Amino acid sequence: MDAWILLLLFCVGAGVGYKVIRQVPSLLHTPLMSSMNALSGVTVLGALVAAAAALSTGHRVCAMVAVALAMVNVVGGFQVTHRMLSLFRSEKGDGGHPRNE
Amino acid sequence: MTLSAYDLVALALVGGMVWGIHWMNSPRTAVCGNLLGSLCMLGAILLTVFRHGILTRGDLWLSMAAGSVAGSVLAAVVSMVQMPQLVALLNGLGGGASALVAWVVLRGDPSALDAVTKSSGSLALAVGAVTLGGSVIAAGKLHGKIRARPILVYHHTLWSLLSLAVTVAGVAAILAAPAGAAAALSLLILLAAFGFGVLFTIRIGGADMPITISLLNSLSGLAASIAGFALRNPLLVVAGAIVGAAGLVLTQHMCRAMNRSLLNVLTGRTTAGPQAPVEAGAQGAPAARTDEARPAPSVAVTLAQAHTVVIVPGYGMALSQAQRQVKDLSDELEARGKEVRFAIHPVAGRMPGHMNVLLAEVDVPYNKLCEMDAINPEFEQTDLVVVVGANDVINPAAATAVGTPIYGMPILHVTDAKRIIICNKDTQPGYAGVDNPLYTHDNVTLLLGDAKETVARLAGELNGAN
């Protein structure tokens, strides 16, 4: 893909990401960070391609290590985010005092 | 340019990821958002597997399985208190993986290295290595393996600048150098960038860790994104850019909450703590009242008579594992018809939003967790504030103590409340190293000792009063 198109995608991604993430309340900033860990594991796609195209055994091993590391991020990140988000509960029943926004 | 079917699927997957993050704007939809994000990531992996014909590559499936198992175990065993070091570790792994990918690309077939690949590959290698080096140190500091105070080596600034200069020069040289030299230069970049990451993090004090790991979060995304340029992979570029933006939003948020500029944090300025103790705000105030000085029943009466209570938790609560006791106290108070809320300072804890997770773990409903700006105007109508293991975030010296790390930092205005009970371990200055004049105020009762015991005692006093 053309480098200029990638640059455009980069700007769009950063801009949209910035807008969307500003809406996340600070209540959820820790799970947000761990889900960003998971998302940064997207580099596993690059590692897979690099491993498939690797010319030497050394490169292949490097790429395989990259695949494994990135998968730690993907699986660990999403799973721990899920664990944390499951903890957040709203008040059940009545007698509560709604939080002032 | 024509869009292939693959590009369209990739676009849809990115859209799904963004939509998933959008759902994180409320705790009600966040679980679904996270699931959507993970499904899109799974889709992206499968797409890549099919597109590049690696369906039959057993070695790669094995790598993926190994990483997945390791990640799954990590996610299952980590405690909520340890979340900052896990995030720091994952920042590092993400950056490290991207650096490795860039490394393989740069050292691959020299004839395939055009200008874009060389520049983005070397840049991804540099950013990834900085992230890895910095995150290893940050995780070590957060986990208590490395001293939390700023560590300075001989001629620290010189070495930092030198490693940065070598990194930048390496990235520039790789563009100009013949393809054959790329391999040697990439090793130079890797080492220099890793060294820079270590040097810049090791001089940052523990109190600034929320900012540091937010920044490293951003860098880990940036590394993935730049690696995407080298591989011409739009999914990497966009997803990495989103992570980069997210880290930036959090870094900004943390800097604002601590009234620090990013440059100040990175250069380790004002994190070492003041040399001289700060003059107490309340001049001529009596010596700190401890529970010995004040008869115990008064605490019980205060608790029994208060109608509105705000609990201010700090990292000390997490250290003494007193979350359960705090929740019990709030239950006891609510059972007596009192209004209980929690005031959460943005930098309470060791990472953005940490305190909310710790309280959610013990079933405090999230609508009782109030952000600083929402709760500050309400302290005037508050009968009682119970501080549990928090110091810097309630320190009025932040407004007066010029030249200290916390000067200008927005704080929770607990002094506006009618009575304050502070359950802290001791009256030592907090992480920022600034004495807290609050301890000598008239309407403040200090309960020193392990928060787990003192908070439990408060709940006991309440029972005794009725």
C-alpha cells in the first residue's frame, strides 16, 4: 500500500482515536490502558507476515518470539480488561444517591 | 488505488475496534466494547493467516499458542493492586515485539529495502526499544524491585542525550547508508534506544509513574504503527495510531492532574523532593492530635452524628489491603441512613483510574465514585471526611509550598468539610516529600497505624455508639 495512504490512515486513526478516547471517563482509565495494551498487540500481524517471509532461521526465530510476545499482549490485555470491567457494578436497588456529573 | 476484499474486511475490523473503544465511555457498555475489540483482533489475525498463507505453519501457531497461554495466565493471576506493573510490563512487550518485527525487516532481503521501509523500520526499532527499556524499569519500580526514588548515574543528562543522539543519528544514517550497512546500524539503534529508555525512566520518581506508564503506553502504540509503515500493513498503522492517541490523552490528563509539564517529568525535575521541610500552612497550630490525645468516643460521636460522609482513599489503602474494611465502614454508615461517597483524585494510586478498580473489586458501586471536579464543591456540605491512606492529594501545601513537587497540583478540598478523620500509617510526608499542614488542623483527628486496623476500629466505634 502506498506510503501516503498509510500516512493518511495514521492521521485519521490518531484523530478518531483521540476523539473517542477523550469520551472515556477517568473511572475506566485503568481498563482503558490494559485494552490499549491488547490493541498494541496488533503488531502480531506484522510479526506473522515477517515470520512467513523470513529468509534465515535466525530471522524466523526472532519473528516467532515477536509473535509470542505480541500474543501475550493481545490475550493478556483483553482478558485482564474483561476481568476489571466485570468488577464495575452500579448500585442495586434504591436508597442510592446518584453521582453528580 | 483499488480496494481489495481484504482491505474492506480490514477496514471493517478497524471500525469494530473503534466502536469497541467508543463503548468504553460507560461502565454499562464497556464489557461489550472489550469483547467486540477482542473479536475484531481475532478477525484481524485470521485475516492475516489466510492472506499470507500461513495456515499450515505449525511453528507460528505454536508461537501464538505459547504467547496466548502466557498472557492468559498473567491476566488470571495478577491482583488489582498489581495492575500498574502489569500494564507497564505489557507496554514493554508490545514495544519489544514491534522492535523485533522492525529488526527482522531491516535485516531481511537488502534489495527489498526502499527509503520508506528503511526509515520507518529504523524508527519503529528505535521507538520500540525505548518503550521496552523504559517499561522494564517502570515495571521494576512499580513492583518494588527497583528503588522508586529517582536514580541518577554519573553525568546522567549527558548519557541520556548521548544515547538519544546516537539513536537519531543511527536512524538518519540508515537512510543514507548502502543497504548492506542497515544490519550493523540496526544493532546500534537497538542498543542506543534501549539505553535511552532505561536512562530516562530510571530518573523518574515513583510519584510520576502514572504519567510515565501513560507515555510508554502511547509509545508502544506508536512503535506498532510505525512498524505498520515498514510492512505496508494498514491494520497496524491504524490500530497503533489509536493506541498512541490513547496514551497521549491519558498522559495529558495525568499531567494536568499533577500540574506538571511532560518535559519536567521526563527530565526528572522537582521529583527528588524538597530539601527543607515546608512551613506548615496553619502557623502556630497545636501539635498533631492523635487518637491518644483525643478521647476515642469523640470519633464514635462524630461518625454517629454525620449525615454526609465522603471517603478519600489513597494508595496507602491499597498498600495495607484495607479496601474490604473501607467498604464495610461505608456499609455500616449507609445502614444508618447516611450518605456515603468516595472522592477519587485522578492520580490516586499508581496509574490512571487505579483507585476505581480497587474499590470496584470490593463491590463499591461505581456511581458512588466521584471525580475530583465533581466532589470538590460538595465538601462544604459534607459533615465528615474519612481519609484512608492518602496524603499528597489532600495536602493544602500544594497551594502554598512554592518549589515543591506538588505546588500547583489540584487537590481534594477536604478542609472545607466540618470534620476530618485521617487514617494514615504515620505523619511522614507522602511520595512527594512535602509535609502536610492538615495534620495539625483543629477539626482533624488522626488515627495512625495500619489502615486495615484503624478503619475496622472506626466501624467498631460506630457500632458501639448506637
